[in-house]
Amino acid sequence: MPRIEIPGADAQLEAALEDVNLPTLLVTLAHLTGDDAWLAQRYAPAPIAVPEGGLFPDNTGGYEADVAAEIRAAAYDALRRLGRERPELPPPPSVGRMAQLMAFSVAEPIDEAYAAMLMEETGFVDRDDQWGRQLAGVPGAAADFHVAIVGAGMSGICMGAKLKAAGIAFTILEKNDAVGGTWYENAYPDCGVDTPNHFYSYSFARNPDWSGYFSKRDELYAYFERCTDQFGLREHIRLQTEVTAMAYDESGGRWRIDLRNVAGGAETLAANAVVSAVGQLNRPAMPDIEGIESFAGPLFHSARWRSDVDLTDRKVAVIGTGCSAVQLLPKTAAAAAKVSVFQRTPHWVSPNDDYYRPVEKGQIWALKHIPRYAEWHRARMVFAFSDRNWPAVTADPGWTHPQRTLSETNDALREALTGYIVDQLGERRDLASRCTPDFPVFGKRLIIDNNWYGTLARDNVALVTDRIERIVPDGLVTADGALHQADVIIAATGFRTNQFLWPMAVTGRSGETLDRRWGDSPRAFKGTTVPDYPNFFCLYGPNTNIVHGGSIIYQVECQVHYVMQCLALMITEGVRSMEVREAVNDAYNDEVQAISETLAWGHPGVSSWYKNSQGRVVNNSPFSLHEFWQRLHDLEPEHYALV
């Protein structure tokens, strides 16, 4: 066993302990020492809860100053001693011990099923061992097997890393000239993530050096660039290579993939299996507005930001009030002479104390140098930002106000966020009614506030809620006949989310294309496999998006684990064709829709990109993060036709 190493001077350790999270520190020391004195009642943290009158949880433990000082002093002595004595690093905890330590740390009961998920998310248990053992038992079986991955964003990099570790040949096909997907393509002002970075990162590639708790685009893009190199993926990636079509050849049990390279030339690639890693947010949707082509000035989508367009002292129109618009507005308004924000429906926007908070130097030091601290830090981060909001998204059938909210818990959130809107608007409380959504909280994913309401209240910002009727050379005309002059128009209007693989033509075993089969109602088993399309796997596919919290990387890792089991089965058992059964897919999706109708995003008052034209929820998962992990954890071969 490796030994405990705590490098650096005593002063560094002492300084670091001023910045660490004390509940995390306590369970780390209990793990390192095996001494449950660290779990004494005197050190028991307060629950992770929202203080009365607040909107965000207190995750500090809530200690009195004398108890906090006592913990730090005792931890300093214990860690100095461990650093001198260098005992063996203790093994990972058992599932029971994990549940016990987590329950102490978060001041809530934790069952062993949930602890088992945390064991994998922390790396205490190697989830890859499940399929790794299977492949290791048949050495050389993957010699003639090749996988094509479409997309080199977050999902494609994750899939590539696992295939590389398994020794399975693969090629990643990427239409852009760089990796990173959405974090390469989106470079608008203040572009960033709405999940804490220590959770929005691969479980197998944690980054102790995040500069902020919610880092911005450049740092996120650099992370995925670094992971590409760390896992040796560059040699497998073909950049500026777009997939135009793919078709399954039943006679050969292979996919034929048509490509267009950077020079415009056509090529064909054959693969035993295809993994779609194109995501849901990769093809911008421009608004369908009469006269849009007549506008005289620059007009561009937020996902194709024009850094060459100077907004200083210009009249700018922003179409949309979703996440991208909220993020880009404050800096846009600070530069522009006037900004007109065109809103179809308002969104719920929530504060978060940590949104612009830098990660403390001592916290970074601890993540790097205190053994096991990073693992317990991630465990608590996953707990705090995954399913804690789940009770607020499920409908109470006996609730007396089902038109606007789902339950007493959901209604309390509505009241708190409504009060926050009024408070943040200050003297512009006249805007409050136009800023308050008429659908339940979590009907759409909460947007983190970056001074959105304060910016709407600026003298040079106008919130326009009348429908845009047409665009003319010098601006936008709304339904009331008013002309809103603009020098620049920014369309923050989202993506073609329901056209998952558009514009690729994907032809299945029967000769039917996937877009024809799906229409605007995509259906996949566990969001991953589709009848009539053998050996074809979707990452971040239908009904895998998350609304109530969590990290989409978590969802994708669950899917990649499932796909790796499918590939391991094919390789080790000599399976040429693996196709989910139609009845299995139908039953699963019927269940998905039945559950979705009881959740906030399935509420009839919610109109969003989550739904198709018939009102079916086609993008979002109906499961808590823990249940999603459970449902994708173990492959059940009987669900598939294997040839």
C-alpha cells in the first residue's frame, strides 16, 4: 500500500486549514486514522440547509467559532503526525463505512445504495472494473473491432478515454477545428457553467486547480483540452471532419459512415459500432422572423459570438432570456449605449453565493496534498448538488394550487424567488410582473443570477415583452407597431434540441432514417439505444437531460459505463449485431412519459425546448440522478437481440 504523504511546510498546512470545509475535513481524518473520535457529537455539523429567509444552502457545518478552532487545531496536530510517521494509506471504506461517514458529514441518513454510487463517483471503487474484467478474460478479442465516435466534446472525450483504457480501436470525428464541443463553440461574455466545477468534471479526472467554484468558459475549455492530452486521444481524433450520413450494413454487421473533410472531399469509414456524442446543444437555432435577412447590421447567434463586432456605444438587441442571454447581458449592457431585451417568457433566476467566488488557496492546497480530502470533497459536492431538490420537482396529487406550483415545497420556492425578484429590481419594481414566470419552479432549469435583474433595471436597458413581428434594416418591429432601433442583433435563441443528430442522415437496418423514425418525438432505451439501429449508441440522448440539479458529465459517465458493457459483451461473445428489442424500448419510454407528467418540467403550463410539438417531454430524464445511475449500472443482455 502507498504511504500517507503530506508535503510542504507546517505553515502551509496551518494556513490551508483555515480555508477547508470542516465537515469534509472531519470525515477525511476519520478515514485516515480509523478513529471515530472525529465523529464526536461535539463536532457534528449542522444539516446542509437553506437558512430562514435565504435561498441557497449553508454547506459550512455551521460551527461556533470555538468548535471550529478546536477542530482545526486537532486536525493540524493529527496531520503533522501522519506526515512525520508516514503510515500506510488506508484502503477505501466499505459501503457501510461510506454511508456512516457521509451521514455524519451531511447530517442526514445515507443508505448503502446511495453510498455505492458515491463510492464510484469518488474513485473509491473503480467502476471500469465491471467491464474491464470481462475484456481482460478474452485477451486480443478486440483486435478487429473498431468504434466511431461522432463529436469531440465532453461526451466524446469521455467515451474515447474509456475505449483507450480498454484497448479498443476508435476514431473520433469532429466537425470543428478543435476539441471541446460546446465549450469551444460558445465564447460569449461571461459564458460559464451552472454546476460547481468540482462536480462538473470527470470523476476519473478531477481538477484541484479550478480558480472558481463556477468557472468560466476559457477554464472549462482548457480542462477538456488537457483531458484530451492526458488520455492520449489526439492521435485518434480527426478534426474538421463532418459526418454527413451513416448507414447500417446488416450483411456485414458494420456501419458505413460518410464524411466530408476540410477540403470538401468525400470519404467513407467503416466501424463495428457508432457512438453519437453530438449532444443536444450543438446546432444553433436562429429565430424564424420575417425580414431577418434584411437587417443592415451584424446579426449573429450567441453560440457563434462575433468577437470582431464592437458593442461599445451601440444599440444592441438581444432576442431571448434563457441562460445564454442572462449570462451575456450584464457585460453587453455595460458596453452598449442601449440594450433592448426581447422576452417571450421569463425564467426563474436564483442567487448563489458561490457563483463568482474564487476557490480559496488553502482549499486548493488541501485538494492536492491532504490524502483522501479530494475524494470526500467530491462526495459531499455530489450529494449537495444532485438530488436535494428532487422533492420540489415532484407533484403532490393533493396540492390545492396545481396551476402554478406542484406542492407545498415547490410553492415555498416560488414565494422565495418572487421576493428575490422584487428585491433585486430595486426602484424598478414595475418590472416585477414581467419578470415573474407563470410556471412552477424547476419547470425549466434554474438560471444562476449574475445581476440579471439589476441589469434589467439599468437606465440603458429595456425589457420588451411584445411579440417581434418582423425585422427591418434598422431594427425590430413588435406587434404593437413600435420600432426598436438596433445596430446589432444577438440571437440567444437556443438550439435544435429535438433534432438530435441533425443534419446527419442515419439509416438503420430496415432502411429507415432516424429522423423519419423519430420525427420530433425521439425515443431511446435508457436514452442510449434504438430499435432498428444495431450497434448504435447515443450519449446525452433523448430523456437524459437534467433540470433539478447535478452535472451532465455525471449523466454521460453513467451512459458511457453502460455502452462499455455493451461493447465488452459484443467483443467477448463475438456478437456482430446488438439491437434493443422494440417492446423493451416501448415499455421504457411509456414509463418515462408517465413519470414525466408528474414532474415540474412536464407541467402543462411549461412551454420549453424540453417538449415536442405534442407536449411530450423528450429531452429530460424523469429520474433522480441516483436512480439514473442505478438504471444504467448493469447491462441486461436479455433486453437485446444478439446475433
